[in-house]
Amino acid sequence: MARRASLVSCALAATISSACDGEGGLVYEGTAGQAVSVELMEMTPTVAGSIDGAAPVRFLVDTGAPITILDVDSFPDLTPGPNTVSLDAFGLRFPEYDVAAWDLFATPPGTLDGIIGGDLLIGFALSVDYRGERAWLADPFDPALLPGSDEVEPERTAPVFLLGGGRSQIPTGHLVHVPPTRVIAGLRLEGRMEPIAAVIDTGATSLVLEESLLDELGDSARRPRLGEITVVTANGPVAGYWTRVYRAGLEGGDAAPVSDVPVLVIPGTELFAAISAEVGLPVRAIVGGGLLRYDLTTIDYPAELLRFSRYVSTDHIPVDEFVSVGFTVVDDGAGDWRVDEVYSGTDAFAEGLLRGESVLRFGGRALAGLSLGEVYGLLSQYVLGDEVPVAVARPGGVAVLSVLVEDLLPSYLEP
């Protein structure tokens, strides 16, 4: 099924900076460098953690978010606004840690419960192993923690700038202060000679480009396009679309670009203007999991370096990740499933599938009571060119539509 993108973190730039006292005051207990399990949600890393010794919950590890935030739906005892808690994550304890709390996520409690942001990460070298699905905080960076040469290639590095910060207002109306936590790097795209200022954002699903930058790259008639899609941001859902660039890579001494990269574009967004104003540079791109996942990626905050170790095998990246039916479904909250989005130009659109319709079955299997993973599992049984019988409830009975499995975002290779 075609994916919904998530840009939880950098969208916060329009409303907040952070809630930490500064770079030098980070206090923690325990031994840094402990690898913990990561669950990837649409290419964004999440880890288990706890607040004040309570049961574990799930946090987004988000270098694009300036502060650590808790969702008040998951923590109803917290007061909306600044709070001080004991935070356990990455095998470490952060006693008397300052966080912010508000109604952060649109997802149900227990899906995501908070964000570990730059105010905590800035004291460490954060490593995310996308293939091994683990992460760790080192203090300082320790190359001995990296996998062996049979798993990753020799490390490459790229300089970054830590910018932004200052005093700002969070959605609860409180003023907070932050250190500079925006990780700014140079991004090279296709045949452009000059690098583009980009935010490194583990909380974003993909490489995100300013629409005017995509226009400058040209070749719009040949580029694939999928949309409109709903992009879930901290400031609410917005409309965007997918396309591709034929080459993208971060600037560095031994830059290793990636070919045929999916790109997300959000027309009309003020996101880039807000980030640019905060950091004092014209930021035109966000580098998220869609590009970072090709490497074991370390954001070494104290050294102001990105460290990349390209995976020897990239079998964790699906070659057919955009092969699916041209619609998405959503749980209506009562155990039933409804059509959420239907993408124009797809067979699902041509067959007349409508947003909001109740989906009863895929093939002969009823969807009522299934989890999202089980629904995805049903669709994964179909391959490119197959037709999926989709039973929907309509006035007067049940209609069964045959919806083609398509490549929704075909490859875009160098001209």
C-alpha cells in the first residue's frame, strides 16, 4: 500500500525552538554507547523509554526537533507546557530533565508517545543503524562500536554546522530557550555544482525538497509523480507529492551519492522559510530516512561531523517499496477500515474507489478486526501486475472492484 509520509520534526520550526538550559548542563547516569533496539516507522527510528520509572513507551528519535516533547495524551498527569521528569532511554537515565508537553501526535496513545529531540542528543554522537535496527548514544564517538568490514564500508565524514536556537514560544504559550541544535549540511543534487543547505532530520521519512528547487532541476515532464498525498506534520496534515531525483548525496571528502532517490515535495509550505530564518541560511532541503538509510549514520554533535558507513548489503531497502495499489486505508476506530486516500492517475482512481468508503475484504479475507500490519500483510501477497479484489460497502449492497498493483513511482535515471 502506498505510504503516508511523516515530517513530525522540522515542522516544529514554525512554532518553537527548544526547552533546554544550554549545551553544557546535560547530566545523565549510566554508561553511554549501549545499543538499543530500534523500530523503524516509515524510515524514522523509534526507541523504547520511560518517564519517572513508569512502563516503557515509544519515542521518536528526532534530530530535526529542537526539544524533547511528551504527548499529553500518553502522559495525562503532566501539565501542558514545561515539565521536569526523569527520562530513561538508550540505557541511560536523565534525572531532573526538562521537557515540554502538549497534544503532539494525531496517532492513538501507544503508537508514539514523545520525541527525543536535539536538546538531549546534542551531548552525544548519535548512531542509527538502519539495517541492524538499533541505535546508540556515544560520549565521545567510539569507532569500536561500529560493525565490522563485512557489514559496512570504511567510514566517510562530512562537516556540519549546529545552528538555530534562541528563545521562542511553544504551542502552550510558554517561552523556552534552546541551544543551537539544527544540523546543517551540504547536499548535492543531480548535476548541480553548488551544494544546497539541508537539515539532517532523522524524524523525517524522506528527502524533502523545496518545490522551487525541484523546478530548478528541470526535466519535469520526465520525472515520475505520485500525489496528492497527505503528509503528517506536527502542525497538522498537509498536501504533498512524491517524485524522484536521479542522484543525491551529502557533501564530504569521499561523498557517495545514491541513485534514483524518492523525494517528497510540499507545495506552498512555509517550513523552509521558517527554518531559514532560524538558522540564518537559505535551507532548501531536509535529509531524512529515505537517504540516510543507505549508511550506518552517526551525527556526532560534539565534533560537528556526520559519519557515514555505507552498508555492504542494502537488502533492508525494498526495491519495490512503491509497488502497490493506488489507495490507502485507515482504521475508523471501531475495528473497520475505510479508504483514506485515492491517488489520481492510478487504476484505483479509474475504478472509482472513493475516499471514505468502507472496505470489507481484500480477496476473500475480511478486514474487520485486523491490525494495520495484518492489512499490509494481505496486500503484500500481491505483486506487480496482479489485480486485488477490493470489496466495498455501497448503497444497495457490496461492490467488488479489481484494483491493479502498480509501480506508483517509477525509476528516474540520469538522462
